[in-house]
Amino acid sequence: MNNCLKLSCPIKFAKKIFGKTDVPVVACVNLHGVIGKDSRMESGLNMQNVEPLLKRAFGIKNVKAVALTINSPGGSPVQSELIYNYIRELAEEKKIPVYTFAQDVAASGGYWLLVAGDEVYAHNSSIIGSIGVIFSGFGFVDLIKKIGIDRRIYTEGKNKAILDPFMPEESDNVEILKDAQRDVFESFKDLVRSRRGDKLKDSEDNLFTGAFWSGKKSVELGLVDGICDMRKKMKEKFGNKVEIVQITVKKGLLKSLLSEKSQLVESLISKVEERVSFNRFGL
């Protein structure tokens, strides 16, 4: 029996399992990519494009559970929080358990999504953690002086142009950024505490440093519950006859009509930028 169905047509799906009242169904949603990143050609993970997938997953009649496979190096903390909140809202409203599974990476915002699971799993070689907040940029002050360029900028509000890469860095401006980062960091830590609680096996001084670990080590630290892939765990929970329904994105007509050349160029740019994010974790 093929244990993986694509929910591209609800009628076909109904016919597939019609009469099999004893067959448990699990909906699976893949949350893969940089969080918050989006383009005309490819979508990252954000509330706008994830919401309909989650709604479909939790809306399947008599679904026994929702499984989320996560492969993300993180990204926007706001979008991470929005997606996490929506997962938990649906889980509590529908009384449906959620199982999350890290693939290559569930770091930073990716780990934020991972802890949305009632049970959390990873592979031995998954990269887990990076509980922290980061901002990066460049400084071009000396460069523009060297080539004779004047920076002209006009604002209302003395801090409106803070961290402009073409202006000298000021300690007061850095402190504004650090204050904002601290607030986000505290929210991240509170979330991990609330979801993992007594399962955490190391001190916060070690866990909340932005460091990351292998899936195997993450089990020892209490960041995940165990090592297991999605299909094996769903069979353990619901039996070998379980039907795993993949909830996938339906491509719109507009995207399909765009030229192949334009699509290829933007896709390549998107992939390069995404690869830079994943490369932080050696992948």
C-alpha cells in the first residue's frame, strides 16, 4: 500500500479511502525554507502562504494528527511567532495532536516552529538550536570617503537613520538595536521554557547562547524528545495502515504563465540567498 497521498483533489482522496473507516489519517505539512523570505517566483515561510496549508491539514475530517517536517535556518521572528501561534491555535481548537520533525536544520526561527509540536523529533545529524537573535550588516564609511562620495541623508527624528551602512556607527544607535534584540530574545527563551519545561537537561547559560547541536546531542539536552523520522513515528502511533496525506501548495495560473527565463533567474537568486542562510550551519 502506498502510505503517501497528495491532497490535490479532496474528491479523489475521499474515493481513495472510502469505506476504510479503520484507516487512520495523518496530515503532513512541509515547512521548508527561510522564514519570512518571499519573492514573485518562490515563497519562503510566512503566515500568508503557510496559513492555508495548515488550515487544510487541520480541516481533514477525522484526521488523527498533524505532522510537520521542518527544514529551516530561521529568519523573521515575527513570522516565526505568527506561524507558531496559528499551529497551536488550530491544535487546541480542533483537539488534534501535532508532531514535529526536524530534517537538516531546525535552528533559530526553525526551532521556534519545531517546539510547536506536542512531541518533537529529529534525525541524528539534524542541526538543532541556535536560540538567539542576530542582526548583520556592513560598513562602507571608509570606502565612500576613499572614492570621493558624499552621503546625503535628511530625516525627521534623530534616530531615523540608525545603522545606515554609509554613516559612522554610534554607540547610542547600537544600544537601540540591542534593546530590541533583548526583547525578542526574552520572548524566544520564554517560549522554549514553556514548551520544553522540565525536559531541558542543561542550564540556560549553555542552552540560550545561540549555539547549535546535532539531533543526537539535542536529545541529551532535552531540546527534542527523540530520534525518529516522520513515517516511522506515525506508524508507531497509528499503525502500519496509516495514510499520510501530504498537504502541498497549489501553483497559481499566473506563475505558470511567466517566462521560463525570468523564473529561472529569480529562482537562482532566491536559491543563492537561501543557501547563504543554510551555510551558517555547515549545510
